Amino acid sequence: MLSAVLALPRAERAKLAQDLLRSLDESQDADLDAAWAVEIARRAREISSGTVEPVDLEVARERIANRLKARRAQR
């Protein structure tokens, strides 16, 4: 079964993984879903209004990696 799943296109594997993870969380929290909806709407408004500027994923990853590296160096 694993080899059949791994042969699926990336998007289908991602959807399957998401569905499997959700199936493990039997106590899906409606409040949490609502909170995420509010957060997503807030972020979309910030982008639309120009309050924040979106950052490319690779740029964001690089920034995060640099911050973690700096934090570890301080220890």
C-alpha cells in the first residue's frame, strides 16, 4: 500500500496525509477552526491593505534559519 501511495502525485499525497492526520484527531475543535478562520481573514486584510507585505517562502525560511542560528550561537 505504501508504494502505491508514494506513487501518487505530490498534491494527492499531501491531501491524503492531511486527511489521515485529521482522522487521528477525533476531537476536532470547532472553536479552533473558527479562530483560524478569523486569523486567516485578518492576515488577508493586512495584505490587501498593504499593512504587511507577503514574503516568498524561501526568503521566510532563510530568515527563520538565520534567527535560529543566531539564537543557538547566543547559548
